[in-house]
Amino acid sequence: MKSLKYTIIKNEKQYNKYCNTLEELIVQEDKTLYNEIELLNLLINKWDNEHNSFDDLNPIELIKALMEENKLKPKDLIDILDLSKGTVSKILNFHKGLSKETIRKLSDYFNISQEAFNRPYKLVNEVNKHVRNASLMNTKKDLGDAVIV
């Protein structure tokens, strides 16, 4: 009986081996390897879904971890997300939240469910940055008799 070239991933050593093999196949850019690449991708995603929990990371920490894993710099996110340098900086420094479009692009690029990026996390509010009590961070300010037009 002929043994299979790839099987369900059973341990981390096999997982790492398959990840390395997948990277090598992708670099070759050979269309005849498409089915093999697709199979490895499926097996790796199955392992990731069962063994890697992104629940303990907020969306920004997840982005930073994925950037490190994929050897990306913030300037790479500018092209991936089609955002300005300032906007990417604000996102990575917890000053700006993720839009639906940004979440879609991150999900597509990193091949991760949108739910991983669509979880609540605290933003740093410049107005209240000096306040240490996080519960006061996003409170409304009394503007007195100010007229807003």
C-alpha cells in the first residue's frame, strides 16, 4: 500500500515541517504544485484552528504578532491596507480603531477569520492620556456653554 505524502498534522514538529514545505512550494511559483499547496494550506489551517488560540491577544497585538511572524514592517501595512502612514501608526499605537474594510483586508491577507480582528479593545484617548484610571479614559467632557456648529 502506498503511503500518503501528507497526513493530518499530529504534532508541532510536523506542523513546522509542513509550514516550511509550504513556503518552499509557494516560492517556486509552479502552477503544477497548486493542489499540493492547497492541501498543505488546508492541513496547516486545520492545525491552527485547533491549536492556536488568538483569543488571548487583542486585535492590535494579533496584528503585531502576525507582522513579526511574516517579517512585515509598518510600512508594509500601508500597502496591504491601502492606508496612510499616519493612520497605520495610529492603529498600531491604539489611537484609532479598525474599520470594517481594514478588518476585511487583514483577514484576507493573513488568511484568518475576521472575528479575530473584530473584538473590542481599549483605545488610548489623547484627551485623557494623563489619566491612569482606564474607566475614565472615554468619559464625556463638560464643555460648559460651548456652542457646537
